[in-house]
Amino acid sequence: RAVWDARIAPLGAANFGVDGDGTEHLLWRIQNSGLGTRFKPRLAALLIGINDIGAGFLPNDVVLGLTDCVRAIRSQSPETKVLILGVFPSAQRGDDGVRETIRAVNKGYAALADGQHVYFADIGGVFLERDGSIASSTMVDFLHLTAKGYGLYARELVPVVCAVLTK
């Protein structure tokens, strides 16, 4: 909360994230939120997919789910730019297979960017140690960010958001 209040909230941001959500949940919220009628944000930043991966969805299915979310945002609020954030790495070490799935998902996410209305940023590397592992001081369970992890997230995210908003 402290990182959000200090680094993200000053951008005029609102957090609509819900723990445990998959892309189908996000799509429902986009479609039923009043986006485009009750509110029209300049930017919607999307960080979603790890729960789909954890549920066993194939990379292409995760990408298709996010594709539907992006299309819904663009349809309901055409002036809103979309920033897709790459799925963060998880698992303490990178040799367990989940990182390969995350890389495949992020490759698909990157392909959705058009540089005009839809953008992609993969800032997940900031959470990795030199040997590719994740420190518990950054992600307490190698999935959920600690206060230190949120600080790193904000440090990387804010310049990306500001750059997209100036385009």
C-alpha cells in the first residue's frame, strides 16, 4: 500500500486488480464496469495470466484470453491506450518449466502490441537474481511480491507508463 500511495497513485491510477483472477474474470469486469460510458481512462495497464498458467492453461489459451480483454477495452473505450505487462517470473529457480510457459505467454502478449494503441512491457527481469533465481526478499513465496518487490515494480513501471502516456 505504501508503494502504491507514493509511486502509483500520484499518476491518477486506480487499482481494479483482484487476487486469484484469470483472464475470463478480467474480461467480465471490463465488459460490466462502465468502461467507455461511466469512465474513460487514458491508459489501462493489464497484468494478468499467472493464475491461468497455474490452472494449467496452455500459453496460447492465456494469450487468447488477454486478446479478448484488449479487444473489449479498445471497443468500449477507443481512446484508452492499453499497456500489457508481461507475466512476472515465478518459482525460485528457472528450471521447473513454469518460466518457459511464462516466456511463451509473454511472447504472445508482445505480439499484441501495435505501438499506437496497445503497448507491451516486460519488466519481470528486475525480480531475478544474477543466477536467475528469485529471492524471498523480493517475492515471499516466489510468486507474490514483498514490499521490496513492489518497490522494484513501481521503479520499473512508472517510466513505462509515463512514456506511453506521452505517445
